[in-house]
Amino acid sequence: MNLFNKDTNGNKSQAELLYEAQQRKQNQFRRNVILSWVALLLFLIFLFSGIEIKSGDGVTTVSSWEFQVVIENNREVRKRIESTLLSLPFGFSNQGFDLKTIIVDGEFIRENIDFVAEGILQTIRISILSILFAVALALLAALGRLSANPFIYALSTFYVSLIRGTPLYLQIFFFFLALPQLNIVLTGLWAGVLALGLNYGAYMSETFRAGLSSVGKGQREAAMALGMTPGQTMRRIVLPQALRFAIPPMGNDFIAMTKDSALVSATGFVHELMWRAQKVGRAEFRNMEALIMAAIFYWIMTLLLTSVQSRVETRLARGDR
Amino acid sequence: MPPIIQISSLDKYFGRLHVIKNISINVEEREVVCLIGRSGSGKSTLLRCINFLEEPSHGTIEVDGVRVEGGEKGKVHRQLVHDVRLKTGMVFQEFNLFPHMSVLENVIEGPVTVKRMERAKAVALAEENLDSVGMLFKKDEYPNRLSGGQKQRVAIARALTMEPRVMLFDEPTSALDPELIGEVLNVMKKVAKDGMTMLVVTHEMGFAREVADRVLVMGDGEIIEDANPKDLFTQPKDPRTKALIDRYRSGEQ
């Protein structure tokens, strides 16, 4: 008996009705989540909009504050200027209320957004180079971890332990500042890539190891029974399945790494997002505006990466066991 | 003509556990031999020793003229094992289809990767074998969309497409729901009818009685009875065989 069969009258079966009700509920939930997201986003924008709402002495006004450049004593200064948007002839008597939001220096953002945005490319470059390095290392470390050779096993666990036992921030400085003492001078970019790659390689090796051991013994035996060599078994049968298992967590690592690339700014020589934001923020004492810009760029990047990741995941799930 | 499989003085230890005790058997070409016995009697291990999924501790395996001494190491030994594996096809209890490949890809994987067969030729051969097990209509499906019986039929086609001289079946119906066992047994009968030499570890007494030319009964790592099915089912000699057959009879009624 098929639960989804329609009966002779063309009416829907009970199971079908139940399924539809469930779908409706799910869609409703999803819609409400999206609406709430929009509401939260609008609230955040409002919080930084510089709008002030005052009500008192029988008058209610809505005004907008903005930084503007004015000449004062022959010098350019940025001053908060209020412009009234709306004035209503009614409201609270006497004191009333005064609701102020945060005033962001729009002029500063307009002047510096291009400079900060140029860092995006550098951030992406660091992330991609590091992730490639990390994946190669992680694969080697994971294979070493499954090796029967005690030295190779030790090498792999030693590397993972050493790297995971020390801060990433320290590792970046080590490659940038400590190695020159040994006459090895790396540019800030390569010191960063090396440190990020080594660091994420150590963490990702765990993911890879889990992926490799998720492939059952029967798969190897079937490949061997067909006459495959150990190398062919690894390449054709084990690795593709292990990678499928490892790709979703790898996506998370890549996203995390994109954000951790900000630490490379500490070397002072890699002009990525964070470095640029700090530079312009400090110069004009507009750190809030500068960091907000960088935060928005990072956020957009991770949102894009997350959507790519979920697309990859649904694709991978298609031919799954 | 010499027997196609010759096993002589085979021993297998797992640590101190002696699971195969000095077994010697021959299988003639086109013969269908069923291996029965209680679980733990060593029948699966014996089968897996033939294509060296288990390395025998001592003894010799010879398949279609390729002679391999058990318990050896090194390049020559590995090459011989590889040669034996090319002559034997294996069907597992758990099917072991490759989940990341479609049915057709599963079946051509061996010929293309191992034998370096041209893809088009492998596809033609694979489709022929898939057709003969009745699974051609699912050739583009992934294994997770198939029933257990369908998976096992694909696994049989996969082994056949390597064009082996001998087929080894390791409890091919034990992981199946009862209503799916028949379709797999029917395919196996067809393979037997086409003249394939078969060694089948099974609990399916009905299949053994109907299809086998010879039945080997194993107990405690030894062959305790070697007879044609008619004699075995009517006049078992060993009391352990008798117990097995009585249990089968009581289940049948």
C-alpha cells in the first residue's frame, strides 16, 4: 500500500494532508525568521543612524545629526550638525523624552571606504593561499596519523600537538619576527600564510582523519578483491568518500580562517582589511567608523562563503549512501 | 584437466586462535561448491583466504595455475596475490558497493582502473552483465537508492565484469530481508548455469541442495563432510552435519 496514493475520489490521503500541514508550518516558520532578521537589521541601522526623537513642551521633533566640515578659526573641523526632519505641534508637556542614536561620521566613511575596501582582495589572497597550504598539510598529517609506521605517526601527532598547543598570534609573530634572527626573512604575507596554513592544517587534520576512518573496511576489501593496488584504493575509493565527509567542516574552517587572517595585520606589513581599518581609524580618531566598515566587509564575505558552502553541501548529499 | 582451485594444507591463525586447520580441497572447473556450517566454524575465513583478503598462515592456494604460498611477504608475493585476485570475483555479505559511484560506474570501476580496459568496452560489458542480473534499468542510480537485493545483484554484476574464472560468495543473502533473498539466489543460479565455477558460503540449505554439485560442511576449522547434496541431505555421517540438517528440516515445515 502506498501512503501517498490518492484514493478513487481524487481526494488527498491522510498522509498527504499531514505532510502538507507540516510543510505549511515549516514555511511559516521560515518566513517569520526572515522577517525577524530584517527587523533586527533595521534596528541596528536605526541605532547608528544619528536620528534623534525629542518630545517635550508640547512639541515633537524628529531630527537627523550629521558630521559636517565647517571652517572655524581658519581651520577645517568636523562638527555635529542637526537638521530637523519633522516637527509636530503636539507631544509631551514639560520634560517629555529625548531619544538619541549613535552618530556615525558619514563624511569619514565616504572618504575612506575605498581605501578599506582595497583590503578585501588581500584578505582573500591570504585566505586562499593559507587554505591550500592547510589542506595539503592536513591530508599528510591525517595519513600519518593512520600510518602503521611509529615514526610517521609520531611526526604527525607531534606537529598537531605543537601547533595546537601554541597561540596562532604567537605563530604569526614567530615566522615574521623570530625567523629573521636565523637570517630567514619572510614578508608579512608569507609569514602569515605559513602560520595560518600550519595552524589550520593541524586542526583540519582531525577532520580528515575522521573522514578517512568513516570509510568502512568493506569498501577497502571490495576494492582489493577487484585487484586494486593500495594506491588505487586510496585514490579511487577511500579519498573521494573521505573528502565528501570532510568538506562541510572544511568549509567552516575556511570561513574561520578568513576572519583569522585579520591577525596577520599585526605584522604591520600586510595591507588587508583589518590593517587598513586600523590605520584610517587611528589617524583621524574615527575607530568606530573604521571598524564598522571592516566588520561589514567581513560579514558580507562570510555570508557569501556560507551560502556557497550550503550549496556545496546539498550537492554532495545527492549521491550519498 | 587439473582442478581450477587447489587448496593444500591450509592453516590460519588469528593470534593463538587456530581457525583453519590443515585444510586441503580441490574444486573442478564449472563446479558449484557450497560451504555450510555453524557460524564460527571458519567457512568465511577459508573463502577469504582464497583471494588473500585474509593472508593464510601456512599452506598453498592455487587458482587457475597461479600458485601462491601463504604467509609470505615481498614484491613477488604481492604480484601473485594480485594475479589470483584477477582470477577471482568476490561477492560480500554487506554488498560493499561504492556509494559515491552510480551503478554503472561501480561495475566498470574494476575493468577500467585495474585492467586498463577502454571505457566504451567496459561499459558494453558492464551493461551486458547488468542486464543479465536484471539491473540495467537502474544503471544511473546511486546505491543508496537500491534495495538490498538490488544492491547484491549489482555487486554480482560488478564481480562478473572483471571476467573472473571463479566466483566467491561470502554469505550473499545473510544481510537481506527474507522477501529479497529469492531474487539474489535466482541470479546465482543463472551464473551457475552459465558454467561459472562457484564457491558459496551460505546458510541457504535449499540453495545448496538444489544448485550445488558438492557440499562441504565445516566445523571447528575442519572439513567434516564432503559429499554431493543428495547423499548429504539423506544420510549425513557426522552428528554435527545431522544437527545442521535437522534444524533446516524443522525450519522448512
